[in-house]
Amino acid sequence: LQTQGEYHYLFKVVLVGNSCVGKSSIVVRYADDEFSEVFLATIGVDFRFKSFPLGSNKIKLQIWDTAGHERFRTITSSYYRGAHALLIVFDLTDKQSFEDATNYWYNEIRSSCPPETQILLVGNKSDLNDSRTVPAELVQAFFKNIRNLDIETSAKTAEHIEEAFQKVAAMLVDAYNQSIAAKDTKLRKSKKSAATESTIEGEETTKLHKPEGNNRYKYCCYSN
């Protein structure tokens, strides 16, 4: 993940969710700062790059937009299995998209991806508050059990779009640094354990023996 040159970290982020929830609109708004009312279904997958500073680090995201229609789900799964983070997107005005996000999509990701994969649930179309059918309490109740994060966005107004990706990047940097620290701790413990065992073995090889031809004892080191 950590590299040198134009960025410090490169992460693969994949957006999944039902068709028509606004995945493509989120990606285009974030990458190009554009929005269109015209709906064009994603065929298979599409991706963009986005670089930005995060604290003292330079982050580069490879953002994959996947098709939500059922006939493309086999193709979609081959892409999110290699992701560092996934944004599960649902439509705040479509309760079925939320139910699919928290059942089908969440369970599919957890069964296909390693446990360190980061997940962010994104409720899109927050600008359509009058048509909302997914109450905030319902979202909070779901995340209370699984301890992941959620955010509400609007690709139309750009509300919380940038924050969503920055939150994911921060999660990934933190998780990466924690994994490196854990590996270093494990390596130090392993070296310490090996050194202790070597000392014990060295002590066990020091034997007291009686040389031939006299009655005096002396210490002499040798290997068993």
C-alpha cells in the first residue's frame, strides 16, 4: 500500500449497491465535480483516480464504480474482492435498497473479503428529504451491532461527498499503520523468544565431566 513518489498511499476503493442508488453520480461528483440528472446505467465496471492530501500524507484512490443490476453481480464480485475498502451505497428514498445493502451486499462482502477490508455505508440522495423512507434510526440500529461507519450524501448538491472518501482514506491509513505496528511487535517478540531459547540451549550444553587419568573435575563446553 505505502509507496514513494507522487503519493504515500494507494488504495483501491469499490462502490457497490443496487442499481439506481447513485453510485456513478457519487464517483463523478467526487472525481470531476459534475452532476447530471440523466441516468445512465453502468455496464460492468468503471473507475477513476483521485489524489488529495490527508494530514502530512498524499493519498491516491483508485475508485471503482460497479453495476448494481443482478446480471452484472458476478463481474462485480471479481473486482471488490481485491479492494481495500468498499462503500455500500443505498438510496435514502428507497427502503428496499437499504435492506439489500445491509443484507445481501454487506453479507456478500464479509463472506468474500478479508476481515481487514474497511466498509462505509453511504445513504445517498439526502437532498430528497421529503421523499425519505429510510429513517436515520434504522441505519444507526444496524451499525450499532456491526461497529462500522455510515454517512449521508447527496451527489446532486455534493453534500458530504468529499467527506465520505476522506473518511475512508483515514480509516485505511489507520488500519495500515496498525497492521505494520502489529507486525513489528510480533517480529520483536519472535526475535526475543529466539534469543532466550538460544541462551537456554547454550546453558544446557555446558556439562561437568571427568577427564580420563585424574580425579579432578573441570567444566568444559561441548555439544550433545
